[in-house]
Amino acid sequence: MSRPPRFPAKGTPRAESVVLRTARGRSVASQRWLARQLNDPYVQAAQREGWRSRAAFKLIELDERFHLLTPGARVVDLGAAPGGWAQVAVRRGAAHVVALDLLPIAPIEGVTLIAGDVTDPAMPARLAAALGGPADLVLSDMAPNTTGHAATDHLRIIALAEQALAFAREVLAPGGAFVAKVFQGGTERDLLMPMKRAFRSVRHAKPPASRAESAELYVIAQGYRPSG
């Protein structure tokens, strides 16, 4: 399967300016959020190209840089709703994609959807059965509801990343890769040290599709070593 063109091909796309017709019944915060969404070039591109969310471009950009998705790969997408990352995995040639979330996800062609919790002790075996074998790539775009308190939000997302890492170590094939969202402020030592032992390389990246004001980063671990 041919790979889709790199996005954006010539820098960040320009948004077509959209003006709210009415603010009636909306709070100031709601008006700001809606205006940002309507004028976001990635939101507009996602709508044009049939992606479930603008987050699809984050994975596309990470894949362009780190070559995470390979033809025939087995991929697990944790916290998958609404399904943009799973869509990218399928369109980029993954043979088996399993998407897990507590929230409902509308069907996606080529994706097995499982409703459940990553911390369920039975989930690794269940996902391995759905994949037909060990995973080549585990993706986690999971994030907690933010409180506005940076230190608290940082601890919460690190806890989610640690859960995702523990899950990944149960299902990944040797040489596999793991991607998880974290927040700026430094990946906690309790997360980073085990990753460095278990993977050949561990790096951080902020894809261009991440909003400039967002504190999110992604940690990319490649070359899984089960004995690490």
C-alpha cells in the first residue's frame, strides 16, 4: 500500500477565516473554543480528508519522523476515541489494528474496536487474541481531564503513561515500539528509566500539529527488549 502524502507538504496550512454568526446562548469560553476550532487549519484539513479528528495529523507527523508504522504491522491504539490514530494506522498499511477505549467509537473499516479499560488484567490477552499475535506498535494518546494546575495535570498524565507502558510490555513483540502522550515538565524518572532499559532508543517530540500553547509532548520508544 502506498503511503499518503506528507502533511503539511509546504509548512503549516493556512486556515480559512470563519466568523461566528451568533454568540447567543454560549459562554465566553465556549465562544473562544468554537472560534478556535472553526479557524484551526488542522481541523479544516481533517474534515476535508475524512479523519475523525485533527489528532490524526499528530501521528502522521510522528510517523514521518520516526517511521513507526510499517506495512503488515499489528497495532494497538489505547484511548482511541474518536479513532483518528486508528484510521492513520490502517491507511498506512497496518494489517491488524485494535482500538481500545472506555468511550464508544463508531465503526472504522479495518479496525477491531474493544470497549474496556487498559488496567483490566485480562486485557493484554484479549488484545493479543484480537491482533493474532504480539503487537509491533502500541500507541497511547490518553490524557486526563485537566485541572489547570500544571503539577497535578503532569502527575496524572504520567500515571496514564505508566499504565500504558506496563500494558505495552505485556503485548509488544521484540523490536516493537511504544508512543505515549506526556506533558512538558519532564518525563518522570519512574517512567523514563524503565523505558530506557526496555527500549533501544527513547526520544521526545512535539509534532507540528500539536497546538503551540499546548503542554503536550510525545515520548517515542523504539526497539523493545523484553529482557530489559
